[in-house]
Amino acid sequence: MNAIPCLTIEDVANLDGILGNFLTKAEAELTVVIDRGGNVISQFGDMTVMDVTIIAALAAGSFAATKELARRIGEVEFNALYHQGNGNHIFMNSVDDDTIMITVFGRRTTVGLVRFYSASTAQSVAALLKSLSNGGHGFSFDASDITATPVFADQ
Amino acid sequence: MSIINYASREIQFKIVYYGPALCGKTTNLAYIHQRINPENRGDLVSLATAADRTLFFDFLPLNAVVIKGFVTKFQLYTVPGQVIYNATRQLVLRSVDGMIFVADSQWEKMEENVESFKNLEDNLAKQNISIDEIPYVLQYNKRDLENIAPVNYLEYVLNNRKRRVQSFEVISSTGQNVFASLNAVSQILLHKFSKQSDVPKAAPAPVAIPVEPSVAQKQSAAV
């Protein structure tokens, strides 16, 4: 059996507290914490505006794709990336070796404010995730909990 | 492997379609996107060149209720098959949970199939993962074409490891066995994380035990 790392309800509440506080201060719309494989770990804010799963997959790809660019100028990677739109923008910053934080924001705020508050938020998130990996909870389920029917049906 | 969010009761699994260029990985995803209940899928994101070759990856998120009490999200990715995009393939393989290796059944593609499989093993090794640890199935695609190798030959070339895996004869353009192979890898993946798989297997009996020759035997041999 392989246990899956698990965020308990309490862990999620702590993470939401950190992310909610960040969104209020930075006046951003949405923030998503993802792993570098593109999986969503936690999210907070207005999620009706976009498909967070797709944003996470593309952001992880974008972050990794610029790594080679960073290497060419003597950096290991870029710690932060900013994609500027006409009205909506994305700011991404590294949390730790396995995790990235994405922030979507609009005209209510500035990239400077988002960048400023995201730095301390990333540190808090990293500390929380580190405590999970040190004494983290594992999750597993019974084989009887898995449906016997095909997972996906050809309609 | 992602982290489970217990508050939202969601589990995410990442399944990667791997294989040589033009073997039908994107066609697999396009078929699944077209045929699955729209309520259970997100958009198919395809980052392709003008010539419809995958440049970065294709991505299709699917939802299913397969574990009691949890929403299970399967994220399907393809890798770019062209040899030059190896860095992108390594990126897509990060945190992979399960794989479908898509082989092109045509005789002239056999070398590319073998190279791609070797490339997959190498790229997993860079993440300190052995292919034997990852749930995967094989697709022998394009079975409708004329110039194709027989299945037993493909099995010999690609499925000749200590751990034999499930393989499927596929025509991805018509959808033959596209869902069957996805369901197979999903079930293997789910059972990998279930408690029942913890049951210890009986240790195989040793085939031969080397015996150190006794001193008397050594002396008689010397004489």
C-alpha cells in the first residue's frame, strides 16, 4: 500500500487563513498553491472566473519552461514570473522546491503590492507544508471503496 | 503524487500518455474529450504548432466518483513525441502516477517505439523512479493499417520485462480500446493506493542457492 500525503481539515483551515489574509492585503482575486507537477494543493478566492485545474497545469509548465532561460544567465531558476494582460494578470512565485504559488489579480491592485505580500505568504506556506512532510498524515482507502464499474464510460 | 485536500474531499491522479512522435497520443485525448460525459470533463488544452504537432503538452482534466466519499480527479497529459523535446517530456513526467505507453504498430516505427520506451525509462530514472514502480499499460495503436507488426512481436519488443503489463490493440482514430486502456490503468492506479495491496506476498522459493565448498572438498579438488 502507498499512502497518499494528506491535508487534514485543520491543515486546510490554516492554509486558507494564510491565503485569505494574503488576498485581503494584496487585493488580488484568486490564489492557488500547486505542486510542480501541476496538481492543485489548495486554492482561495473567486474560483468562478476560471478553471483552476487548467491554470495549475499551464502555470507549472510555464514555470518549468523558463528554467532553461534562467540557467542561460547563470540562475538556477526564476523565483517569480509575471504575465501582464490588459485587465487581468498572473503572478507566480516559488514556495519551495516542490511548490509554486499562483496569484490572479485585476485592476484593483498593482503587481508591486502582490509581489510584496506574496513573498512573506510563500514563506508561511512553505513552513506549513514542511511541517506536514515532517509529521504528515497519510491517507489510504479500502479496495472495497473503489467502484467495480469502469471508471470512464464511452458515451 | 499530489496531496489530498481532505476539506474538499478531492484526490488527484496524473496519467501521462507517452510514446514516439505521431503515434496517436493526442488522438487518444481528443477521442476521450469527444466521447465522455461533458459534466465529467474540463476543456482539452492543446499546445500545438501550426502543423498540429504537440509542442508542449495536451491536457485533459476528468472527474469521476470512484472512491467512496471522494471526488477523484484524473489529469491526462500527453508528452511531445518529437525527439528534441526531451526537457518538456521530463517536465510532464513530474509527479506522474500512471502511464499509457502508446506504440505505433507499423513495422517502420519499431525502432522509434523502442527508443521512446528507453527514453521513458531514462527520464523516470532522472526522478529516481523505476518504471516497475509506476502503474502502466501498453497500447498497440493503428491496428487498422496494413503494414503492421503482429501483436506477439510487439509484445516481444515492448512487453518483455519481468513484470508483464496489460496491453491493448487500439485504433485511436475510431476509439477502439481507448477507454479500455484508460480504465485499466485507472484501476491499477487506484488499487496501488488501497489498503488491500498491503497484503504481503509469499516470498518466491529460491531457484538455486550457491553453496560454499567445504574445506575437505577444496582439498580433494587441489589433489
